[in-house]
Amino acid sequence: MDSDLLVIGGGITGMMAALHLAEAGARVRIVDAGENAGTWANAGSLHVQMQSRFMRLYPDQVPAVEASLPLYKAAAEEWVRLDALYGPFELVRKGGLMLAEGAEQLRFLEGKARREEARGLSVEMLDRAALDGIAPWLGPQILGAELCRDEGKLNPLMANARLLAELDRRGVARVQDRIIGLEQQTNGLVAVGRAAVYRADQIIIASAWGAGDIVRGLGVDIPTKAEPLHMNITEAAAVSIGHLIQHAERSITLKQLGQGQIVIGGGWPAQDRGRETPPAVLAGSFLGNVALAARLVPQIGGLRVIRTWAGMNTTADGASTIGRLPQASRVVMALPGDAGYTLGPLVAKMAAAVTLGAMPEADMVRYTPARFAA
Amino acid sequence: MTQAAEHFTFDGHSVPLRAGQSLAAALTDAGLRRFRQTAKGAARGVFCGMGVCQDCLVTVDGVPNRRACMTAAAPGQQVLTQNPFPDLATAKVPLAAHPARVIAPDLLVVGGGAGGLSAAIAARAAGASVVILDERKVGGGQYFKQSAVSAPLDAQQAAGAELLAQALAAGAKLIGEVEIWGAFDGLLFLAEHKGAALVARPRAAIIATGAYERPEIRPGWTLPGVMTTGAAQTLWRSYRTLPGKRVAIVGSGPLNLQVGRELALGGAEVVMIAERGPAPWLRPLASAVLAFADPGLVLSGLRMLSDLRKRGAPVRHGTRLDRIDAEGSALRVTVTDGAKTTAVTADAVLMNAGFDPQNEILRLLGARANYDPAFGHLRVVRDERCATSVPGLYAVGDCAGLGGAPAAMAEGRIAGRAAAAELGFGDGYDVFADQRQLRRHRRFQRQLWALHDVAPRLPEVPDDTLICRCEEIDAGQIRQGLGERPGHAGTLKRATRVGMGRCQGRYCGLVAARLVAAATGMPVDERSYFAPRVPIKPVAISSILAAEEALKDGL
Ligand SMILES: Cc1cc2nc3c(=O)[nH]c(=O)nc-3n(C[C@H](O)[C@H](O)[C@H](O)COP(=O)(O)OP(=O)(O)OC[C@H]3O[C@@H](n4cnc5c(N)ncnc54)[C@H](O)[C@@H]3O)c2cc1C
Ligand SMILES: Cc1cc2nc3c(=O)[nH]c(=O)nc-3n(C[C@H](O)[C@H](O)[C@H](O)COP(=O)(O)OP(=O)(O)OC[C@H]3O[C@@H](n4cnc5c(N)ncnc54)[C@H](O)[C@@H]3O)c2cc1C
Ligand code: FES
């Protein structure tokens, strides 16, 4: 099979990369294993401020995330652009509230807010009285919160469906297959799949947790790791929660969709059942995650949870990986890293620009795959 | 009928109730059938009558989204039509009746019907400690459905009362009004009991959750007053409530005839029974085979038909539902035999076009299953002891694939003994007689259903007919979603929202799997359906909070 450009991975990053490349006139094919895409499991939170969960779990990666903050802000703005272009995706950008329950948590948030402000984010500390004005439904134990105005939420099912339709419209071919590795053959580089071999002028790798394995044979060691997570959703209520809710210390995201359902998540672990089966929901995560939500927003206690689901998030070293592989210059990496749905479209746009030779790579040293030379 | 002495209010109007009645029954008695309003403004009422469809939701004393069919009516209750978007600021959090509770019996039996009760009796006889959990207040399951308002109605209820009494006398503990919503590896079950949390950690479990009914998906099937045949049967057998004065019944199978007869005896006017299958006298061979398998049951079947005829209830064979339309406060039911259509007017339309197993707990725990194309549903893989592919997990009765009450009882006895033996109680032997009976019951079932027509169907309906009741997704939207990318039922779900509502695709999910199979040419198998996920039934956040507190230190 021949095409000008091959995109491996058909999640949000692969879809958007293919869309940009097709718009530029290239012949594009997406090969996707059709398994465990974070894109079809994610909750549609547009994350911009540093996530406390992440800071706690991966303290070594915090400097990388902090340095990427402007990227997150630009990524949220890229979503606003896409919403206008291909939407509506029920995108709302009322901001995100990170809640503090004690004085120490408040101090932590104050410090964090200062660092984020220095990186250009629009943040503000709110005391309880101020919170009562915009979020009177918070539990009485909440002392204050950091408001990040850059944050928001959207309906990922809508966005994914619209973007898929757009790919169809542009004639981007999509094939279901799993790529095992890349091979240097006499007439160029090919991707070897289980079902077929794919030849292309350039290959864009947007396969998230599956990326590390694909490039390992080329002597690159990108530590992509599959992280099974789960989400919960309630039945609908009148829409009254406009913000994205997080906590200064504990793992939680809570928001209300345009149709009234409340989506609760925040990175609680699910049970890994291999790459070809979706992860299973763990009792402890389900109880812990929903109970925490009910303590922060007691008013949801009268609603019922109607469903959970689990999917694969991808972590690496905290920063995105965008750019050509030094070891194989016709391979371009497009890995968003943490909060990958937020970052996906922007990362895809940058990777597409690199592929088309339109972006000076010097601007992107922070994200270069060269940092993973084995 | 006993005198109504007490009242509750519905949207401010006083409604009489009889002690023991469900809210759904008391409202139906009062001629009220619109319980909730959908997001698109349609009215809905009782449909499944067994806690599955989530269409009978009402607000009770400020707590939103209570199922009227599963909630007891009580004097002084303030009941409101359920608005689709309750206001969080005023929605009351349900109060738990008692603290969370953790149980750890040798054997947990989920479902107190024919199969579950029989299993409990056998396991107790061998010496295992047994707890039976059932979501209904009234025990006995679907076949032995007990009365909540009076003494047994007939021999069938009396036999059920006897089986219940036997289980209790044997020392099995039966806890009612317990809804199991979660099952996890290592056999951990999470449930809601009157608003409180109940946690079970048994050494082994027998799942006996029975079946639910397959509807006729046709235009008008979501209108208030249209319900499953079993829902009407529960209204009558458990609460002495007629679903309406004039009743039409559509679909296929013996339950329709049986309930038609019961309601006619109870004073309803059965204006028509439309049966998809051809008349038995047109299939002498099948009828003869059936008579050979169980002459007694054939006789009672023939008596049923003649009883119905005596009461002027016309049974039309080879006839199916075409559509249902609202006609003032009544329903106009149009049926067709392929050549000509006929319409009748009724107050209630009952439908049953077969059964589908309630296998959610089994699938959640990873029990393997095979697709049975004749019945159009999954049959859980079991060995001769009714053990599933998951260690310590047994399945009996209709939840493993339709088999009927006598087979459920034989399976219950076999599994009860086997599970007890596995735990070190008794020797697990002495199953020969039960195995032989089981073979006979299964042979009879095959021949019985050969007289009816419960083949799985693709919905041949106009584009504007709803397929997904909860999310109000119509056939046109689903056809469009299929056209774009057929893939898998899960893909169709994400593309169209089919199956994303409160009933979790109990009705539309099976149709989606069939449609995808037809579009892709792939055969249906256990992976064709929506992925099983907790909670298997919607569960109150307040109850999750209570379970979390109970288990905080020990999970
Ligand atoms: C439950 C959950 C909730 C989340 N919520 C949010 C949120 O609210 N906000 C947010 O910003 N982020 C969220 N995330 C993270 C986000 O979903 C992901 O980071 C993002 O979707 C990644 O997009 P992607 O396109 O890079 O990769 P993915 O969407 O993961 O897609 C990768 C694709 O590559 C394919 N693939 C892998 N290996 C191969 C191979 N060898 N050959 C062929 N194909 C292959 C996979 O099958 C998959 O389709 C969440 C994640 C999870 C799991
Ligand atoms: C609505 C209906 C009416 C029927 N009427 C007749 C009839 O009149 N005559 C006839 O011959 N056959 C009838 N059948 C078929 C007959 O019910 C079965 O063949 C027989 O009852 C099977 O026994 P069982 O033990 O497998 O299931 P059941 O008798 O259905 O018992 C299952 C029990 O499990 C409980 N349960 C289910 N899920 C949960 C959960 N998550 N948590 C807690 N408890 C749970 C239910 O409340 C129920 O009591 C009917 C079936 C249905 C669905
Ligand atoms: S009628 Fe009550 S849940 Fe179906």
C-alpha cells in the first residue's frame, strides 16, 4: 500500500494531524489498531492549570509540565478555533476551579497560582465568599479555590464524530491494523502491520501508548506507558455547574455536560486487561471517586450514577514529544503527553507543520524526540 | 378487593392506595399512566414493571428518579411527575433506612425466583450458610410472583409460597428490596438496600437473576399504557390491579395467552391477542411432538385457548403488531397478518415477543457465553453442575439463557448441591434424578417455543420510530450511524448515543448488536454487545458514599 503520508494512530492527535496534512493537499492514510484509544474514553476536560494529581504522582515530571504551560493555554485556544470551524462541540470555557479544604492546601494553590501566572495563565485565588457567588453548591468544608479562566470542557463524543466526518469528507483513508515496527528497506521506510505493509514518504506516529514499541527498533527509547483510568456519569439534572472542578490534593474532575449529566473522573486507576480488551473498573476506584465527588458537591447525592467506563491514558515524561526522529528523519512523532485530549489538536498541528517543512524545529527543542536517544 | 383507606398525592391530587401496593399499581388503579416527562417532552409510564426500563420514574418526597414499579406506596407520600432535569438545589438526597452492612455467607444466591430458591434449599440441606438477595419486596421471582396485597390467587402462587417457606425453614436468609449493582473479581458484590449500602463477600455465588421481556419495537411502543405482558401480570398477580379495562396483547409466546386468560378472569375485556406464530392446528406435527414431551402442559395450553375463546377474547395467529397510536385517552392498536390490517381500541397494550436473560452480573464477572441464534440471546457456558467459566460462580435459570421455571428449579437443586460440595458441605451427588428431569424440561421448552415465533428481528420500522427509549434515538439516526461506520455496537453507541441512557441498552443494545452484525456480515457473539460495566442498574450516589465509608479500611 502506498500513500504520500502515513499516520499511525487514529485518536484525536492522529485524526487532527491527518486533517491538517490533507488540507495541505497530501494523500493521507491513517492506520489504527482500533483498540483502547484514550480519545474514545476521555472526559473532554480542557486542562490548562497544573493538575495536582499529576504533580503528586510524578513529581519528577513537574518541571517539564510547568515549562509546557503556555502550550496548554494555546491548546485550549486551538479547541475554541476547532469548535467554531467544525463544531459546535458543546465547548464551554467558564474556567476551572481547584478546591482547597484546608489552610495548607490554600497555600499550595497560592504558590501554584503565582507560578502559573508567571507563565501567562489567567488565574485568581477565590475565598469562600467569592465562591458562594459562582459555585454555591460546594460543600461547606471548601475554604477557597484557584480559578483558572483558561480552562473549559467540551463533549468529546460530539467532537470526535464531527472530526471523523471531516476526515471522510477530505478523503482520508482509514485502515484498521496494528503496526508492529518500522523497517528500513532498500526503497525507503515502511511500517509493518499485522495485515499489510505500508510504504510512505513520511510516517507520523500518533499512537500514544503504542508509540514506544513502534520506534524501539530504530534505537529510540520513548517511555510511553499505558495508564488505565475510569470515569463515571450520572443521570441528567438541570444545568447549574458551569466550571470544571478539581481538588488541590486529591484526584478528581467533575463537570456537567450540556445535556445535564455529571461526569466524574480525575485519573482513578482501572484494571489493565491487556491492549486488546478495555480495562475493567475497580471497586475501590469507583467508590472512592464518586464518594469524593459527593463530598465536594453534596447536592449531587440525590442523583444516580448510571454508567462507568474505562480507557487507556498515556504517560511519558510529562512533556509532549513533537518532531522528527534524529535516527530516522522521515518519522515524525506526535505524542501529546498528559491531558492529551486537550493537547492533541495543537500537537497534531505542530507535527503536521514539521512534516510539511513549515515550522522551524528550533522553536520546539523542548519537545524534541532527541531527548530519548537510547 | 380490600377497601382503600389511605391516600398519597400525585402532582397534588389525592390518590387512594391499598396496603402493599406499589406506586405504579396505585397510580394505574387511579387511571394515571403518565409518570415522567422525557428530555424531548414525551410522556412515559410503566413499561417493564420489573425495574429494568427506568421509564416509570417519579419524584417521591423530593427525591428524584424513583421507580414507581419498585417503590411501595405509602400514606402521605408526595409524588410528582418526574421532570427530566431535576434541580440540584432542591433535589433531596435519599435517606438510608439503616447503616451499611457487610455479609459473608458461604453461598450468596442472587435472585429469589424459582431457580434461586431451589438452589438455596439444596445448599442449606448440605449445610452451607446461604443468603438470598432479591430486588423485589415480593419474593418468588417471575413465575411464582407472590401477591403483596392478598392470599395466594391460585395453585401457581400457592406453590411459590410453599417454596419460599421451604427456603426459610431450611435456614436460608432472604433479604428483599436489595438491588445488586456491582460485581467484582474475588466475588465482591455491592448492593443498595433501602437507600443503604449492602456489601457481600461470599465464598461462592449462584446467579439466578432470571430474564426480562423482549418488546415489539414498533411505532408507538413507548406510549404510556403500552407495557410488557409481564408488567401487567405483576400489576394483577402481585397488586390486584388491572392494567386497563380494555386490553390488547401482541407478540408471541405462552405468557401472552396465560396473562390474557388471567386478566379476562380478573374482569378485563381482552379485545385481542395477536400471536406471531401460526395456529397450532396448522402445525399438527409440532403440536404432536409437544404433546409427547408433556401432555399435561399441552392440555393446559388448549384449555387456555378455549377459556379465552369462551370469554370472547379473539386470538389471531400469524398476526403481528403494526403500530400503536394515541386516540384520546385510549390507544389504537393496528395489527397485520401480512395481507390485511385490523385495528382495535384498548386502554392498555401488552407486548411480549420473547425473553432476554438478565446476565449482566455474569458478564461483568467474565463468565463465557455463546450466542443462541434460535432465541437470539446469549447462553452462559456451564458444565453439568451449572458452574460457569469463573471459579466459584454458578448460573441457574433464565439468566443463563431461557429455560423456563421447571428447568430453573432443577438447575437450582443441582447448582445448590454442587456449590455446597465445592465449599466442603455434602458430597454433591444424587443429581441423577434432577439431571434427567432437566433434560425433559429442556426438551419440552424447545418444542414449546417451536410453536411460537420469537426469532430475533431487525427493526423494520419507519425512520421516526424510537429504538432507544431512554435517549430517544430513532431508527433513522441509527441507520445513519450504521451507514457511516458499522464497526461494533459500541461504535454505534458513541456515534448516536444509542444505549447511553438509564436502562443501559437493555432493549436497544440487543437491536444494535443485531444491526451491526447485519451491516458487517459478522456473526453475533458474546463480544457483539455493549461492554458490561458497573453499575448494572443506576445507583444513588448517597448509597455509593455509604458503601465507601463501610469499606474504606477493608477493600
Ligand atoms: C478515562 C480517561 C479520561 C480522560 N480524560 C481526559 C480529559 O478530560 N482531558 C484531557 O485532556 N485528556 C483526558 N484523557 C487523556 C486523553 O484521552 C488522551 O491523552 C488522548 O486521547 C490521547 O490522544 P491520542 O490521539 O494521542 O492517543 P489515543 O487516543 O490513545 O489513540 C492512540 C491510538 O493509537 C492506536 N495504536 C496504538 N498502538 C498502535 C499500533 N502499534 N498500531 C496501530 N495503532 C496503534 C490505538 O489503537 C489508538 O486508537 C483521559 C484519558 C482517559 C483514559
Ligand atoms: C415478567 C415475566 C413474567 C413471567 N411470567 C411467567 C409465567 O406467568 N409463567 C411462566 O411459566 N413463566 C413466566 N416467565 C418466565 C419465568 O419467569 C421463568 O422461566 C422462571 O421464573 C425462571 O426462574 P428464575 O429463577 O430463572 O428467574 P426469576 O423467577 O425471574 O427470578 C429472578 C429473581 O432475581 C431477582 N433479581 C434480578 N436481578 C437482580 C439484581 N440485580 N439484584 C437483586 N435481585 C435481582 C428478581 O427480582 C427475581 O425475583 C416470566 C418471565 C418474566 C420476565
Ligand atoms: S416500569 Fe418501572 S422500571 Fe420499567
